[in-house]
Amino acid sequence: MGSRDETIRGEMTVRETIARYPQVRVVLEKHGLGECGGPSGSPEPIAFFAHLHRVDADELLRDMNAALQDKTQPTPARPVAQAAPPPADIYRIFIKTALIVALTAGWTLGAVSLSLLAWGPGLSVNWVGLFQAHGYAQLFGWIGLFIMGVAYHVLPRLKATELYSRKLALASYWLMLVGLVLRAVGQPFLAGVPGGVVLVVGAVCLLGGASVFVYVLLRTIARSPQPRAFFESYLLAGAVWFWLSTLLGLAGSVEAASLGLAVLSASWNAAFLHASMAGFITMFILGITLRTVPAFLGLRAGNQKAFGVIFWVMNAGVALTVGLDLASAALGFSASSQLLAAGPILELVAAWGFVYNLNLFRKPAVTFGDASLDRSYEPFIKVAYLWFLYATAIPAVVAAAQLVGAGSALDFLTASYRHALTIGFISLMTMGMASRMVAVFVGVRLHSPRLLYAALVLVNVGAIGRVLIQLVPGPFGGTANAMLGASGLVALAGLALFVYNIWRTMDVSQPQKEVAVETPKQEQAIRDDMPVGEMLHEFPQSLGVLVEHGMARLKDPLERGKLDEGLTLAELARKEGLDLSALLTDLNHVFGIVRANSNVNGTGRKTGTISGETIVGVLLEQHPELLPVFVRHGFAHLQDERMRSTMAKTVTIAMASQIHGISLPDLLSDLEGALNSGVTG
């Protein structure tokens, strides 16, 4: 280990690199990546891993290779991260509790309540208290705890710092949990003064939990050496709305208790719900989206200035709607139809502008190929944002009706809007991002992508049924209530599959030995049972990979001729003491590049076929005269032959352009012009 001819390459996975060269852990910690991907490291290629975390991949590789050659530092006998349980595991208690709440007081309570309604409103049930307890459990338990756990784990890594206080983070967890339990018990089952007291105490606990969370978040950001990123405005706004929504919940609870009630009035409840859904949760989702989704899906870069304008428009709309509900609750103020319409219309403009500028439904600028993990999360994200567009349109339709004096006739749409937003957008987005992030947190693959797809179908069927039924005006009868109950049970079944899937993923005791880098089946031509001679004949580029893995003697044709006929890769690896998993990964990776770029080999000077999908390193191998063009566009590091032969072979022109902020059309135009004219200077 650590010999001079060894080189850490961008296509090697973080996990593989740590296993071979434990000393690189120090480098990862220096770049703020020390605990990313679980104790054994991320199963993603280094180049892709660096791209996701917005770390300069070239610099990271240089530092890793420098550490590899540094003889002054002893090589750890075992990975440092295995010496003690990593403190970052704080996210587990938040996420697992969120899943439990979802399966009890959240989705299950809602589905059961809808089913009970089918038996008739004459049942001796505190329906208002039951539904308000369900709402609190969904917003602060299922989604709130999930957001808190993810934020505590992700934000320090995004900001290259440490969590301000693990103890305070745990304190916020217990405050939230106690508040949720008191709310779940106090509202449906207690009445009068006892119910009101429990309501207030629970609200105080929730406000305390939110306050501690916001404090830890702000202190964590403040200690970061990194400059403020534009997406952080959304996260900070979400934190403020979180605190305000718990404050509104407390104010409404105090009013209810003073009246001897255990339920919030309609106006207080409306203000609380909108601050929680459209303020707290939506802002956090939008912020995390801006930081992660473009990188996950290779989206075209959106206009940051536009996202800045969208931020203010969205918050203005939410603030106006919440403010009017609050004025109605506290002062009995009755706003004009024009004022009532302004908030929903602002939110609609912001939501649709956000999705448009995100470029989510356009052709991606970058195709990562083998570099991404399982992509079963992708349809969740896209479907969730379709729900977001639909959900924000409903209040705008009501607002337009109010402007022409018909708003009251559409008040029944409120329930449809809330469930389109909470189930369709918020829950699906949470499920999709959870399936991607939690697997990376733990450092394993998702337990079952198939179960995730099944959950997507069931939750959508349930949500569509719920929303469509609630689009029908007038009081519900027994049949409609039964259909509502059935839709709730279908969605609950989808949630149960999701919970099982994530729980199993989190409970994997050891990361899988196989690297979780997927290669299209048609390109997985290199298998462990493949004869070495056959592979070298059909895929001559594999010789270079074998040499890199220590088989330098095979450069001699006579040595290759000495290989036993029928000797498989598995047998060769065992005989030579090679890492079979790493060898197969490298062989299939190079094979995929060769196949995907086979058209470049026939590129003529008059009919060049350079595209954004062309691999930079392969193109420069074929046409070294194009190097000055890349250098003129800011890729000076490509003058280093080592960079051209390693890092450059893991990225496409489009990916390199996006990472370095270079205009892809301009670069392609110059490359084509140079290739066709032969003029590169």
C-alpha cells in the first residue's frame, strides 16, 4: 500500500478507497466529508461524491494521493470511524420516531377516523379534536421530526462544520415527543379544563423543541467557514416558520383553554396549518431541493436570481395568508376579497416559477450513468412536484372566485388542497428524499427499490381518491365517507411498505461488501466467472485495468500466453490476492465508457460528433489537439496528464461544464470548430 505507482482515481468509490488506504480518512475530514456515507464510507465514486457535496474533485483527489505517498503518517490498522459509534447517528432516533408517529397518530389515525365517519357522525367521537390531533401528528411528528433529524445530520456536512450541540439536539427531540404525546392524548380524549391544560402544556413543549432546533441550526451555520449559499435562505425561512407555527399553536391553545375547550378555533387552526404546511415544511423542502436535486438528477442550472425573487414572493404570500387568518382569530378582522386573494395568488406564482426554474421536467444537462445509486427516488420527486403545482392552484382558483363574488361556494376545496399538499407533495417528497438520503447516511443500498415503487403507486392512488372525493361540493354521505376511508387505507398501505423499507435499510448492521454503483445490465459484460483470455481478446482495454491492479507482468504478451486456458477472473483474483469486487467495478466502468463512447473513435474532422455526453478524457485521447480549447475555457488542470488519464475519464463535457460553471454551448461550438478546421491555437 502507498507505493508510487498507485493512484487514487475519480471512478474509485469512497468506500473502496478507505478500505484500501485508511489514511485518506484524514483528507475526507479536512474537506468536511468525514462521516458522509456511513462508517465505511460512501459507496459512490469519488468524483460523483465530490460533485454532490460541492467539493472540488481535482483538489480532493490531489490531497488523497498526497496522503497516499506521505510516509510520515502511520497507516491506521483499522478505520478510525469504527473506534466508537459515530455521533452523527442522532438522525436515527428522529427518523425512526417519525416513522412510528406516521404509523400511529399520523396516517393510521387519519385513515381510521375516515373509516369511522362511514358509520355516521352520530358516534360518540370528538371529531374535531381527533382530526386536529391527527394534523399535529402529521405535521410535527411524521414530517417535523423527519426534517429535524435530516437537518441535524446534513447541515453540518453541507457547511463543512460540526453540529453545534448534540445534547441540545436530543433535548429538542424529547420536547417535541412529549408535546406530540400530550397533544395526541389531550385533544381526542380529554375535554373541559383538563383537556385545555394538557393542550397548553403540549404546545409549550412543542414551542420549546422548535426553539432549541432553530438555535442549534443557527449556531451550526454561524461556526461554518463557508460563505452563505443561496439555498440557505429557504432553510432559514423554514426554521423561522417552524418557530412561528408552534407559537401560533400555543396562542390558539391558550385561547381554547381559557374557554374551557380542548380544540383550537377554526381561525387559529387555519393560521397554524398554513404556517406549518406552506411556511415551515414547504420552505425546508424547497431549500433541500435546491441543494440536492439538481446534483442528484443532473438538472440544468436554474437562475439563482430568479430563485431569490421566488423566495420573497412565496414568503410574502404565506405571511399574508397567515396574517389574515391571525387577524380573524385574534381581532375578528374580516378582510376584503381582494386582500384574501393576494396570498394564494402570490404562492401560486412562486410555486410554478420555482418548478419552471428548477428545470425538473426538462432534459437533464448531465447523465451520470454508473455514478448514481439506485434511482427509484426520482419518480417520487417528479410526481411530488406535480402535486405541488396542483395543490397551489386550488387556493388560487378559490381566490379568483372570491374576486367575482363566488368564493364562499368553493370553500369546500380547502380540505382537498390540504391533502393534495400534505400527502401528494410533502409526504411523497419526504419519502423520495428519504429513500435516497437514508441509504447514503447508513452507507448501504436501499433495502428494496421494488417496495418503494409499490409504495409510490399506493400512496398516489390513495391521495387521488381522497382529493377527488373532496372536490365534490356539499356534505358527505355514508358512501362518500366510506370511499374516503378506503382511500385512506390504500395510502396507509403504501406508507407501511415505505416504513418497512426504510427501517430495514437503517437496520443493516454492516454495509454491503458490493459497491452500490449500478451499471446497465447490457453493459455488465465483465463477470467474475469470465475467462481472462476471452476478456482480453474481446475487450483489450481491460489489460490496462489488470495492470493498475498489480498485474504489470501481463503487459508482456508472453506472460499473457502463460495464463491457464479457462482461468476465470475470480480464480485470478484469488491466486494473485486481488480485490475481486474492486477489480470488477473498474473493469465494468471502463467497459461502459468504451461502449458509450465508441462513436468518438470514428469522429472525422469534417463531421465531428462531439456532444455533451462525450467523455472528456476519451476525447482528448482521440484528439489531443483539442486540449488548448479546453484550457482557454478554464480547464487549465487538464494540462496535467494525470488529470487527463484519471479524473477526465469519469466526466462528460456537460458534467465538467456544469461543475466549473462553463457555458456548454460555447465550449461545444469551439470544440466542433477546432475539430473541423484543425485550428486549435
